[in-house]
Amino acid sequence: MSMADKYFVDTNILLYAHDPSTGLKHKRSRALLEQLWDSGRGVVSTQVLQELCINLRRKIARQLPVEEVRQLIQDYLTWEVVTNTPESVLRALEIEVRYKTSFWDALILQAAEQSGAAILYSEDLAAGQKYGEVRVVNPLVTPTPTS
């Protein structure tokens, strides 16, 4: 698989996909995730899974019970999961300073970079912006095919 074959997905996109109350964002996020499930090219990180656990139980309109969250996380373990290490934290600090992002966004960028993903799907970072080899795409603005 080349770099262009991997797509890192930020927490907000996963969250919208599991929250029907978000309307168009839900539809677009779901469509994107379905493409990634079909292609087997989705990548997340331990940070994304941790944030998803919290947000599915606190931030969405119909909060999910722990068992349901556990099952979802289990499903996402079939994707490539980047594990954050102490080195990841140090690299994120470099990215934060270089690109003037928040530390948490830098940690996401670090994980996308580490996985070799060319695309980072996110609503939080500047769409179209390149951070090293990683380009940010907001799939909620323009639905983007993964093929």
C-alpha cells in the first residue's frame, strides 16, 4: 500500500458518523466511513479511540451505553491503529511548535504522519493545509471519494 492508500480519520468525523442528530454531517461522515470500511484503508490512533469513547457517552444527543461503545471500539480495532508512545508525544511537541497547532491536533498529525497516511479527514484543522506529507481534507464540506 502506498501513502495515498491510507486515510487517517479524526475523532470528530467518527463522532458525526455515530450521531444521527447531526444531519448532513452525519450523512457525509457515514458515507465516508462506509467507503473506508469497504476499502480497508482507514486509520485511527489510540487518542482517537479514547476521545471517541468519552464523546459517544457525553457529547452526542443520544448517548451510548458502555457496552455499545465497547462494541464500536472493537469494530475499529480491525482498522490500522497507531499507538501513541512517549516518542509520539515528543514528535507532537515539534509539530505543535512548527505549525502553531494545539498539542492535541499535533498528536493527531503525528499519528497520521506515523501511519504513512497522505490524507487526514478532520473538521478541526485547516482544510487543504499540508502538514509535511499529510494533507487535511474536511469531508463535511466536500464529500471526498477515497478511490
